[in-house]
Amino acid sequence: MEKTLSIADAELLLVEHGVRPTANRIAMCRALAEAQSPLSQIDLESLLMTIDRSVISRTIGVFRDRHLVHVIESVYFFPIGYFFTLKSCPNTILFLHSSYGS
């Protein structure tokens, strides 16, 4: 079942977490919410081809700092992987970035 997040709902979610809603942040929020399986940063770069990889990385940091996402360290990936889940989504929405924080 595909879960979609409207632009208005994405804006509201960002504002509720103290994140200024920019076009890139809204797109990232929607991509995380609509993911059917874990996403790597490369996956996000492919999905959001107009957003630079450094912007994607910084946006994940903003989401983490504002408690918009859960950060879960995984020992099943080498180097250690980090997973990000949108806190407000009822289903587990995962983002994987194998080098986050290194």
C-alpha cells in the first residue's frame, strides 16, 4: 500500500518540528514518507535528482536534530549503517545512509 504525503501535510509536519519548510525539505520529507523500503542516500539522490547530495545529507541532519526522524544504528552493515524513520508515520519508513556520521 502506497502512502502519500501531501505538500501541505509535509509543510505542517516540518513546522510542527521547528523546521522551516523549503522546497528541498518538503521533497525529502515526502520521499521518506512514501518509501516502501529502506532508502540509501544514493536511492534518495536518484529519486530527487534536482537536489545536491550535500543538501540531502544536511537535510537528514536537520531532521535528526529537530526530532523529525528516529536514528537507528545498525550493526548489520559495514561500515556501520544508520537508519532514519519519520516519527509521525504509522508504518516504519526507513532511510539508510551507510556513512552517516563518519
